Amino acid sequence: MKSMAGLSLLELFISLGILSILLSISLPDLSEFTGSISGDVTLRKLASAVQLSKSTAIATDTTVTLCRSISGLTCGGRWQDGVIIFTDRNQDQLINESDRLVRHITLPNGNGHIKFRAFQNKQTLQLTSLGTTVYQNGNFTYCPFSGNHLFARQLIISRTARMRFAQDKDGDGVREDSRGRPLNCD
């Protein structure tokens, strides 16, 4: 007689029970991990949009505007809806006359919201033909819908259009803004 290797139905149920217990223990860590990744991906896409705006402004020798856009054709909506980049020869923050749409970029939507704060309280970012902003140092802040400050992220932009990501310098798990204050999602 040959011996058959395998699991009995009882052994299979016990194995599945142990696996489901282990999986349920690890799920909270998985949700924290995806919350952290979502903010990083969103701000990296915004950083690449700012970089594309800067290089387009230099290459075309004109002002380029980056603004939030839900339609992909005009400025409007929320930052998390997406952004458009366009040449803006008369700097009116509208696509008209000889302006051209460079790119529409969608952002990962669903896990948080984005705020843009800049000098002069403008809700567009304009870059000159020299690759600098139009006196608009500022930042994009990503906050998860949960409001958990541990997952808040920030992209800081200087007047010269240099970018950096907020870091956790004091080791408390919360990143600090350009002034050294903890990022706040309230």
C-alpha cells in the first residue's frame, strides 16, 4: 500500500485558523504602512510636477504656471484632484492666447488631502524663465483623512524653486516644517 501525503480536513482548518489570526494581528501595521506610502507617493508626484514646470520655464524662456485642476484643462478644484502645468506668457494664471498646456498630472486620490501655502497666499505656483518662483516660497502639505500627524508629509519649496521634504529631526515620529514645528493636520 502506498502512503498518501497531504492534510486532513481538520489539519487544513487548524492551519487556516492560525493563518487568519496572524493576518489579523498584522493588518494594523499594514494600514499604517499604506497611509505612510500614500503621502510619500503624492508629494513625490507633486515634486516631479514642480521640476517639470521649472525645466519647461527655462526651456521655453517664459513663465510657467502650476495649478490645481479637476478638469485637466483649467485651474480649479482641489490639489488632490490633480494639477496642470502650462506656459503663461502674460502671467494671468489662465490658459489663453499663445499659452499651451504642458501636462495634466493626476494624483493618488482617496487617502488624504493637500494644502498649498505660499507667500502672497496664491493658489498657483509660477516659475520664471530663470527657473525661480515668482516670489512664492511655500509648501505642499499632505494630511491623511484620519488626521494622524505621523503620516503627514510636506514638500517645502524655496523662492529659488529648490525643493526638500520635511524630516523628523527630533525623532518623535512627526515630521517638522521649515520652521522646526511639528506638521499639524488640524
